[in-house]
Amino acid sequence: MFPAALGAAGLEEAGEFVSARQALADGLPGVAGVKAERLLKRKGWTRVETRALATFAAEAWTRAEEGARVLALAEAHDLDDEAFWRGQALALMGDLAGARKVLTEEQPPTPHPRCRLLLAQVLAALGQPAEAREALAPLLTSADAALQAHARLLQSEIDINEGKAATGISATAEDAATRFLRARALLQQGEIAPAQKILQSVLASNQGGERMHHAALLLQAEVLLQQKHAAQAQDHLLKFLDATADSRLWLEAFDLLNRAHQAIKERAPLPEGVLRWISAGNTAQQQPDPPPVLAAATAEFRGHAIYLTAQWLAAEKRDDEAVSLLEALIQLHPGHPRVSDAMRMAMVLYSKHRIDERVLALAEAWRKQFSTPAVAVDFAVGGILFRRGENEQALQLFQNAANVAATLTERRRALFNAAVAAIRASDFSLYQSLLGQLEVVTNAAAVGPESSDSAATLELEKALFLAAGHKPDAEGALRAFIRAYPKHPRFADACLALADWLLLAVPPRIEEARKTLDNATTATDELSSDQFQRIDYTRLWLSDAAGDLKALVTAGAEFLKAWPKSALVPEVRMKIAGAYYRLEDFANARTEFEIIARDHPDTAQGDTALYFAAMSATSVMSVEGRTRALEIWEDLAQKGGPLAVASRRQQALSERLQGNHAAALAALDKVLAMKALEPAQRLMTICEKAELLLLLGKTDPARLDAAADLLDAFLSDTALPFFWKARAGFTLASIHHDAKHDTEALEACYNVLSAANMTPPTNPADYLWFSKAGFFGIDLLEASRQWEAAARLAEQIAQRAGDRASEARERATKIRLEHFLWEGPAPTPPKVLEFGGSAEEKAADKAPAKSTKKKAK
């Protein structure tokens, strides 16, 4: 961090501002931020004073690690070096890609040195060491000694991460960060004893802060792993994790613990402590009434424990148990840092057992939740099936991805993989069809004029065939042709094919592709119009792969101006529209999508363009936009294409968000009427319909009867997984309770507990609904003063292992003691007589019960 410049005289004399600066100097940045924001609300400041005050507030909240508040300040006020503060805020919030974008695109031509340092830190965290070094280079000779020292430390850290010798570490500096890096460098060189000595000095020091102390403890575990002491490393990490209430290094710590456990040669059981962490967190987090920060830390810690246990179970080939835990993490901790990894791991396990529908559902959910291009998930899932030799399933997956591709990049890559899978499946007729589509989209199979050099032409055709088939020898064959025949008339075709190959690599080899594409325009004097067009078109993919969306928009506009009659115009417009959408320029995105739908309605991009025109219209947040979006989704749904279900669900979501529950209900009824609806979507849609009926039942009791009938029919399916039985049963109980039919409500709760006797809860998600139904049943029995039955029900719940079992046991004891139902010597009363789990569970249990049942005759 660097201090903000404050030079406004009037502001400097304000007592409250002096107090704010003192608070910041005293290590209370939150207090300083509150005081500064209070001052900002006062009138009478000059523009210069307001800017200085807002910048001070941004610095205070940055030091307090409150990224959202920094962004709010940047939106409301002008800040000095605003891009720096925005970058800091985004980095604090975990949006490193967003921070990189701000720091690279919103900086002045000569950025402040601290912006360079922050950009280098972000790039290093994103795994882009070369770019980080480039950003650091001017700082290594800075006249600012502190800045130069920071830069050299970061360069040394990058060197160590890449396995290189760290030459930038000061030989005289003795601060904690330098000593820590010195220990890492020694460990990398195999000098374990001196590395351990330095680590001990870091741990014994009071300097460096908590994060540095934790990092040193983790490096000690790394030392033990290098010494082949895996069991000791595991014990070391278990102690650290159990004794640490909160840490920024949990992800790294759990990864190390996984490595240590896997490195133990003899088959080791799962540590009991980790299993306890899943339900309750660690020992340091156990407090009767934890503050919100600790509660959030505990929830994150439990998620890490769930993912770690799933990894261990999968390694032991206990896939069903591993998948159950992964699903629990996905459903119960949707914002957890491990959710992306959990979803990908679940896809692998489901694919292994050929549960393709769930793989596809997870892939779709992943695509909606994360900013990484969705094609990466499609490639991961399809690649898993492909490598296992399940070519027909891989082919179907890639075709599905191509049919619903939202951008040209997704469609191009999905079609390419589908063609490769078709070859492996020996479906050559389908391969030819897919190849034709690829030719339209990418011109990958280059066809130039015949050459008089037949041998050279044959080599080129062979290389192009290998590239089209994604054969390992393709790159070598293309490079050999380019080296041997620089004057060949089809030289540019070879360069284009090689550029395509490099862009399709994982990860894309962008700089090599750029040089190859430049080579295509300089090595021969005569290029055909088609070749020039294809070169311009490939440059769009280059900008896309590089993530330079603004350059992509500019290059796309130039292509349309140069080649207005090209068959590639729909694809180019789609790429421009997609870039605007990703830039959140929804007005321009909508315009481009609507142009595609209007001018090219019969192309493969027509329906996708319409769908995203509607998404763009709703993002603008206008009444006209929302109305138009509903019309578009209605048209797409009636067409019955691959986007029909998604369109209906968007209709329902939009209406529900606007409070139009009746319209949302009508949309869900149309979703349920679709034959193409997947089983998992059908179950979820029925539950959503019941919720809407419950909401409508607040003013129309007949809706409650309809909700009860719906769930009765839903629960009549004996093959339902326990999760759905428990969730629907609890909802049905809530419905009956709202309808004043508590006996029927009690029956619904009892049915859930009976179902658990047949198919017990196997994961936290199952147990959550089991416990909700059980405790609701206890509440109903106590309300009707049926004390003996309430105690027995609580004892029945306590027999199921779970994070509320002890609560149920204490509840039963409390009921029996208070109502003189105990047989034999009275037990010691529980220390905590209040009952009811976490704050979240209490809120959920006390939420208004859902809808109704038929009136009692």
C-alpha cells in the first residue's frame, strides 16, 4: 500500500479529518473509512477537497480489505489514480481478471509505479509470469528504494515459483518477507537445514503479520514432504488447521494436506478431525455465539474440508461417497472458492460412471456461474469421454455444445472436437458434414489454387489433413512445409492452418499464432481475396484468445467494412455482439444481436442471437427492454428449438423477480409441458411451482390446495431420491401448517423420517432436509402439547448421524425433564438449553410454511 496524497488546506484543518488520519495511523482503517465517508456527506467541500477525501477513504477501506466499499467510492466520486484503487478493490474481492483489465485498460500512458507493482502482483497470481516480469522491469531500477525492494521481492518470488534461481533477494535485509523468500530459495536448492533455521526465526519473530506466520508454517510442511516424512507433514497440517480460526491460506493448506495424505505409502484411514470439520468447523471456531466474520470463516473452512474428503474418497475409488460430498459443497456453499473445482471433479466422476445427464447439467451450471469461457467445461467433459474411448457420447456432447454455442469461439471449437470424435467413432458421413460446417466457420480446410509443384502440394494437403484431424504430427508437418516452401502459392494457407492450430491449443499459444499470421502476409507477393479475408477473420480469433475485447470489436468493424458480402458476416457480427456483451455494453450488444436476427434469420446464429438480444435487453433494466425480452423468449419457446426450455425458464425468472407470480406460474407450467425437459430440471421446476403456489396462496387459499395436490403427486413416485422426498415432504408439511391442517403437516414430517429408514441421508444436503422435517415435527407436537410423542421424535432424529443429532438429543432430554416423562434416574440437564442450529437453519425453519392441503371433510 502507498499513502494517498492529501494537500487540500481546508480539509487538513478539519478536526474530524485529523481524527480520521490518526485512526489510519493507529492501525484502524475501518474507523478511518467511516469517518471519511461521514465527512464526504457534508456539503461545502471544494472539488479538490472532495477528491482528496474520497481518495483517503478509498485507501482506508483498501487497508481494511473492504473491496466492495472501495468500488462504491469509485462509482460515487472521482479518485486520484482511480484505476489503481479499482484494481486494488477487485483484487481484494478475488476478481483478478477484472483487476488486470482495469489496470491495463484504464491507466494513463505513463502509469504510476505503484500501479505497475499491483499489476505485476495480479499477473503473477494469475499464472502469467512473463507478463508480470514485463510490468516489473521498470521498477527494478526505481529511485524509490521501498518500491524497488518490493519489486525485487516479487521478482524473486516469481523466479522461485518457476524453479529458477532467485537473484533479487537482498543479502542484508532481515524483514520477515525477505527471510521467508530466502528460505524458499534454499529449499528449492535442496539446502533443507539452513531453510529450516530461517523458518524457525520467522516463526519466532513478532514481525511479518499473521499471513506470513501461516505461510512459514505451511513451508515447514513442504520441508517435511521433501524429506519424505509425509505422516509428520500431515500431523503438522492437521494441528495448524484445527488451531486456526481464520486464514487467507486455507486453500494452499488444504492442498498441502491432500498431498501429504496421498504421499503416505501405507493405506491410511481418513483423519477423524477432518470428518468433524465437515459438520462443525475446527476447534478454534467453536464459540457459543460466533460473530458474522467467524461464522463466514467457519462456513468456508467446512467447504474446504468437504472438498478434501471428497478428494480422498475418490482416490480410494469410493466414487459414490465422493460425489455426494461434492454435491453437498455445490448446493450448500455456492460461493465457496472450491465450487469450481468441485463441479469439475464431479463431472469427472459422473462421466466415469456414465451419468451423462448430470455431467451436462453441471457443465451448464458451471457455465452460468463462472466467467471462464464455458467452452473450457465442454472441452473438459467431452475430453474425458473422448479419452475413455466413449466416442459416440463425446460426439453427442460436442454437437450439443455446438448447437447452443453463445459465441463463435464456442461453436468453432465444439464443431472441431465433434469432427475428431466422428472420425474415432468411424462415422465418416457425419464427419464430412461437420467438416463442412467447420469450413464455413473457420476455413480450416484451406483450398487454394493448384500448384505446379505437386510434391509440395501433396505435403501441404497431408499437413492440412493432420491438422483437421487434430493429429499430433500436424504442427510438425505444417512447420516443415513453411520452412521448405516459402514461395509456394499456398504458403498463406499453411500459415493460416498453423495459426488455427496454435489458437486451438490448450492454453492458446497466442504470440506464436500472431507471428505466424504476420508471416502469411509477408512471405509472398500475391495473396488472393479469399486468403486476405481469412487472414482478417483469423485476427478476430487472435484478439478473442488474447482477451482483448475492445480490439476484437475494432477488428470486427474493419472486417465488415472490408468484406460486406462475405459469407462470414453473421459469424463476425456474432463475435462483435459477444464482445460487447462480455464488456457489459448491453445496448450495443443488443443492437448487434438484433441485426444478426434480422438480416440472417435462417443461419445457425439466428436463434442464439435472438436469445442474447433478450438477455441484453433485460440487462439494460428498462421497461421496454423487459417487455421485448419476454416477447423474444416467447417466440423462441414456441419454435421448440434447443433454446426453448432456457427461454421459458428465463420468462418465469423475469416475471417472478418483478412480483408477477401468476405469470411466472404460467411460464413454469409451459416448461413442465415440454417433452425435452431433463429429469433434474423437471424435479426442480415442480418444486419452484409449489413455491409460487404458496406465494399466491397468501391471498388465494385455493392455491394452497393446488400446491398440496402437486406435491402429493410428486411424492407418489417411489423412485425419488431421498433429497427430493425430504425437500418436498418438508414443503408439504409447511403447506398443511399454513392451511391450519397440523395433523396432515405432522404426517408429512413423519413420512420424511420413515423414508430415512429405507434410504438414509448420505450427505449434508440430504441431512439438512431430514433435520428440517424432523424438528418441524417436534415443533408441531409441542404446540399440540403431545410431550411424549415429541420426545420420542427427537430421540429418533438423534439416532441419525449429523450436525443436529446432539441438538435433537438435548431437545428430547429437555422435554422429558420439563414434563416429568423420564424413567429411571434423572440425567444431568444439558448446559445449553437453547436449541436450534445455526442462524441460517433457524431462519429457514421459521420461514413461512409453503402451501396447503384439501379441506378436511
